[in-house]
Amino acid sequence: MNFDCATLPVDIADLPLELRMHLLGLPLKPVGRPRALTFRQRLTIAIRWREVHDSRARRRSTQDPRTQPILRRIGRLRAQNAAPWKIDRLSRQLSALGRYGAILLEPPVERKPEIDGLVAKETGGADDPQ
């Protein structure tokens, strides 16, 4: 039988919370799933998870490997204040090979549960990622 505070013959405001909830017929435990982590902790773990995931991403360059020695030579000539026509000659060779390239990011080899386990070990969580 549930009571309203106004219908009780005594003032229960000074009683401990657990006893007041029992007298009113309310559950002692909070309803719903208990939060194991605070919002800030969950946010920190999500950010760390993304950092670990991105750090393990595979990178593949589309740049022609023949351009690297030419770029190094141009850098050395610029450091030595070489004649501009020497740098221009190498620059034309570089343009003929294809000057531009991109670095493609591919997904990491590790699967998501493995990354979960790594983050859990770093943040002091359980060893089991699930």
C-alpha cells in the first residue's frame, strides 16, 4: 500500500532516505541500468579508441617512387643556393614523372574487438573487450 507524505501521521523528513523510501513504498535501488562510467570517462575512452584506430590505419602512397631522389636533389640544391636553372631542370624532370600524389588511408588490420581490448588495457578496463 502506497502512502502520500501528506497522509502520514508523522513527519518523515528527518528520517534517513532509505527508511523514507521504504515507508512510501518506493524501490530502494534506482530504476534503470546503472552507469558504470561518467560521461567524461566515456568521452575520453571514445576519443582514445579513435586515436588507436587511426594510428593503426594502413597508409599507401600513390606517388611515383622515382620522384623521391629528384626531390632530395632539389632540396640539396636549394640548401646550397644553387643556380635556378639547375633546380628548374630537375623540376621539369619531376613534372614529367607526375609531381602529385596522395596518401590513401585504409582500415587497420586489427579488428574492432582487438582495438577495444587495447583501449581497455590502456584505460584500466576489463581485459575482456566485451
